[in-house]
Amino acid sequence: MLVTLQTDARMAREQSLVLWLDDVSIADVPLVGGKNASLGEMIQQLGAKGIRVPGGFATTAFAYRCFMECAGLDQRLHQLFADLDVEDMANLHWHGAQARSLILSTPFPEPLQRAIATAYDQLVQRYSSHISVAVRSSATAEDLPDASFAGQQDTYLNMHGLEQVLSACQRCFASLFTDRAISYRTLKGYDHFDVALSVGIQLMVRSDLATSGVMFSIDTESGFANAVLITAAYGLGETVVQGAVNPDEYRVFKPTLTEGFRPILSKRLGSKAIKLVYGGAMGHTTTVEVAQTERDRFALTDDEVLQLAQWACQIEHHYSRVRGVATPMDMEWAKDGVTGELFIVQARPETVQSQKTHNTLRHYSLLPLPDSLRPVTTGRAVGDMIGQGQARVILTVADIGLFQPGEVLVTSRTDPDWEPIMKKASAIVTDQGGRTCHAAIIAREMGIPAIVGCGNATTVLQLGQDVTVSCAEGEEGRVYPGLLPFTVTETPLGDVPRSRTQVLMNVGNPDEAFRLAAIPNDGVGLARMEFIIANQIRVHPLALLHFDELADESVKEAIAQLARHNSYKPDYFVDRLSQGIATIAAAFYPKPVIVRMSDFKSNEYANLLGGAAFEPNEENPMIGWRGAARYYDERYRAAFGLECKALRQVREDMGLTNVIPMIPFCRTPEEGRKVLAEMALHGLERGKQGLQVYVMCEVPSNVILANEFADVFDGFSIGSNDLTQLTLGLDRDSSLVAHLFDERNAAVKTMIQWMIQKAKAKGRKIGICGQAPSDYPEFAQFLVSLGIDSISLNPDTVLKGRLDIVQAEAAAVEPKL
């Protein structure tokens, strides 16, 4: 009897025309589609953990099939699609239009209308007679681990009243046969008639009065699994999804976030020029411009960023447990401008990076470019590939039939209607959009390089112009004129042997860190702070500390523009520097990341914005006021304090205690003690909370007084470039003596041998981060024979270097000077 009752209940549920979202779960994809099943799953399973999801109800797949069968639409559509050809744009467009017309001209059966009306009336009674709802399509082949079907069917916002809801439901049914949906299903191998549509009727979050966006529990470009990427803009979320705005971007590190730290790795201010809000009448939306003051500030507070990131981690953890496999998630969120509450309005598996195999590392690289060659336009790089071809500028979806396979698609922005041609493009370039917009998502899914948010691509690129689209130079994507030569190298990662000697990596650019971390490594032996200062800050720290006193108004204006969202200008330096360091540290966490404090020469510092006012003119800055000598000097110590503050934020606020600061060009042990005392004044006390401090070995005095330096510092890293320069008494910037510069010189090797022996005798770590091991395999073998602890190599030589090191360890030869 019990079995009969359970069977009857299941059949009744499967034949329901409407189900409430809080009565469905992820197991109900066949009943209510992927989107609605996921919403119900979160309401049921994660609501108690504080994750807010707007309530509502859904029409069922059974309701859709009843409608199609009762009206005889199935048979008519089968006949219609007999000669469908999705490769022929005109054929695809005609068949899609005919299919939609059939559905829209056929009234809903009376039982379906009554079921929707009853549920809508209950929703109004449950909440408020003034509610508006979002009417969202949810297909039974949707939000799957291997195919997102993102944006294939329609959504209607700000619906009010039963008449609008019924109309929107029917239009959602018809959207199962949009050109884009037909093309996408064909591409993914799904039968058009095996897919049914559910419609979710969900309370609208008043994000038109606040903010909304998209987030991923994985880095969308590199596939780095330990980061949450969040995008945010003002108003309703469709502008972000469709790429109509360039949103703010935030990246948060998951491992230390869940331990209670605040690891916001990066914050990038987007232009956020427009927002979508409710129109004058219910059921309407309109686009308005955003005030400049709002554009110039971040759309989310740090607390809101961290809250969303926590939810992303919880949602990913839940779905991974349910599916029994790691499941990175793609989510949409919204903030209610009336209550100030955050909501999750959609969650589905991420379908690009999570499906990739990572057994092979593929690296795209442009061959050296002429100094005179400049990109035509730049934007946000999607992926790290390079593509090229003739530009095809298309401003409206009505003209997509003009597109030819292999061309570079150039447009203002894309939406799902563009997908039939996107798969044929060699690259995609858009004026608008961020890394989570439609163009970016589809480009990743189809393995196409894309640059989004250029601003001017459709005006500066010409029809038929040969262009090279490079996403291989960091987060900034560049479109170059002409078909430039480039290389693609593939490196299998599965068979790289381990070595006793640690093989570390030299990393300068935080934008590259997540990608580089995929190369087998033991950590970072040299992260250059000055690279972050020069490329991501670009302002002299003293110019920020003395901003109000600057005499050059043009310099002052340039600095003000860079630091426009920092009321206290030095915070710009600390924020950008801490985020750059933290990104590298997170990429390799929990492996050690040795960060060298700033080592600009005075002439290099003078080239930073505002730097000329604070830097002396030195005859030979290479051996002048650099490194440790600056840090305790009254002329620079306040700026060094900003470096220390940034480093302390990374370790204490973000929880990235794998960072080891390293002091460059420290000439005497006494100087080392002064630097440590200066660091302690700013909360970086050696030995406290496990803080180690290393020193560069690059001055002969470091070798001669190695025992004394070992009493001051926890470890050494040999800088072979400067050590060679000062051992041989030559200026490595001088072309006149360049032929004498050779780290393999017997004198240099003797210095290195002494240093390794002394460091090991004192129980201190000793490694090398100079250029020599990357350039000369025999030099790496020499170091291994001395028992060096670690060798830090340039990224492109790490794999080959490890093989050389393994061979050297096997040979165990005596060192030869």
C-alpha cells in the first residue's frame, strides 16, 4: 500500500502543470529544467546557511509537452525541421521564425492557464499585491556540466499582473526555437524534440535601485580553481550578462577566505556607463546613463564582495558534494535596493575551464615586434590565445549572414542571437562587456580568443583589415594591424620528474600568475615588487605621500586620475601593491613565494609619475642609492613604510603567510639590522607569526661576511647578475664591457661556491634567482653539485631546467670551477 501511495504521489508530481520552487531540487531537472531545479535546490539546502534566493513557482516540462501535443505542434515542427540547415544563415532564420510563429499563434490550453493563474494569485497573496516578477526560461537540457546553454532561451523582467505573466510564459516557450537555440543544440548534439521547457516565475529583486552581476567559483581565464571572480554593475543584471557594460571586477582567494581572512586579490574599476532600470510602466525596462560620480566608485563594498565570495564557496561545495565531483559554478547575483539584501538568482555548473584537461600546457607567444608597432585597440583579454584574420565589422545581428568563416568578428557586443556565427570566427573583438559577458563566455566555450570592452573597436577597425588578436600578453588584450607571426608550444605535464633540489619560478606579472602556477614548480623564488610598481601603480610612492605639495599640475592631474577612488592617495599605492603581491602568493599557495622589496635604481624611480621631484641625479645609479640603503634613509623611509604596510596586509589581512620578504642590495650586516628594525616599526617583525626575512646575495660583502649576515636573516638568494657585475668590476648596463659579463667565470663561481658552503654551515636556506641557471644548463648542474637548496628559473625554462637538474642529481658530479 505504501509503495502504491508513493508511486501515485510521484506520478501526480510528474504530471503537475506547476510546482513551487521550494518543492523542487536538483534531482528535478527533467521536471522543471536546470535553472529552476537549481533555484529550488538552493532554497531547500542552502537557505538555512544564509544564502538568499527569491521565491516563486515554475511551469513544468509536462505542461510544455501537453501544450505541444494538444495543439499538434510536435508533428508540425518535425515536418518543418526536415530540411533545416544551421550552417545556412537564411535557412536557419526562416525555420526559427516559422517555429516561433506556430507556438505564439497557438493559445495555451485552459488547464495550463488556470494552473498559472492560481499559482500567481498565491504568490501575490504570499508577498504583496504590488510585486513584479521575472519570467525565466529553464530547459531540461540546460545548466549541465558539459553544456551551459547560457542565454539560449528568453527572460522577461518586471512583469506585473496575470496577463503579462501568461504572455511572457508563451514567449519563453517560443524562445526554445530561437535561431541561437536551434544552432546551439545542433552544435552540442541535442535532439530538438527531446528538450522541453519549464518557465520560472520568480520574485524580482529590486536591483534596478542597486547593483547586480555575475560570479564564478573558478578563474575564467586560467582555470585556477582557488579564486572567485565577481563582476558588478548598477541596475538589473542583464547589462552585465549581455556585455552592455564594462563592469567592476573582483577576485577573491578561496582557501584563506574560508579561514576567516579578507583575501580580495584584485579590484578593477569598470566604466559602468549605463544601467537597466524599470521603465515607466510595469513590464517595461529602460536604459539610463550612470552619473560620473557613481562610475568612479566601486559598485560593491569589500564586505559585500566577501559575502558573495563566501556564498560562491558554499554553493560550489554543495554542488560538488551532490555530484560527487568538483563542480565550479557560474552564478548570477543581485542586490535589492530597498532592503539592501544580496540574493543569488541563478547557479549552474561552469562548463569551460572545468571540462578542460590540464595534462598539456599550451603557450601562445608573439614573435618580437618592431618598436614602432602599436596596437590598434585594447581591451580585456579572454583566454590566453592568439587569433588572426580579416576583420568583419557587424553592428547589428540582422547582418550576421555576411560573416565568413575564419574572419575576426568585430561588434559592439554580442548576445545569444550571434552564436550561429561566433563558432566560425577566428577571434572576437567587442566595444563593450567584461570577462563574464556573453561574448566572453561563448568564446571560452568555443575555444576562440576574444577581447571585450575595447570601447572603440567598431570605429578603428576596418572591414577586411588584416588583424592579429593577442590575448597572450596578460589581462590586457591587444589588436595589432597585420597578420603577425606567433608560436604555439605544447608541453606535456604528466611526465615531469621530481627533483631533490627545489625548482622555483621567477614571476613578475601578477596577471600571469594563475596561468604560470599550472607549470610544475615548488614555489616562487623571485617576485619583483618593482614590476608591480612600474606596471600596475606607475606612481612614485613619495608623490602620493606628498600629493598636495606637487608643483607640476599635469603630473598631479595624472596621479589624481589613477588614484581617483582613494581619498587618501597613499592608499592607492598600498592597495595596488598588496593586491599584486597577493595574487602571486595566492597562485602558488601554500608554496613559498619570495617577494623582493623594491629595487629600483634612482633613474628608474625618477621615471615614475612624480618621481623626478624626489630622486637625485647619480652618475652610476647601478651601484648607488638602491635596495636596503633606501629603506631606513629619511629621504625614502616613509615610502618603504607603504611597502611594509602592503606586505603586512597580504600576510595578516589576507592570510597569505607563504610570502617571504627579501631585502636586495644589502651591503653590511648593520644595514640589515636597520632594515629589520624599520620593518618591525610597521608590524613586520622577524619571527612573529612565522615571518622569515631573506637577503639577496649580490654584493661580494654578502659572501665575505656570510656568517654575520646569517645571524641577521633567515635565508639567502644569490642574484647572479649583480654578483657577477661586482665580482668582475664591470657595469652590466655598459655595452663596452658586455662581452666580459659571464656568470660562468671562475671568480664568480668561486664566490657562489663559498656562499653555498657558508650558508649550509650556518643552517640557512640558500637558493639562486639570477638569470644564469635559466640561460646555461651547465650552470644549473654546477649549482646542484654544490647542494644548493633551490634554483629559481624563468617560467619558459622551468620544465627543461627540472630535467637538467634531475640529470645533474643523478650524476652527482664534483663541482668544477
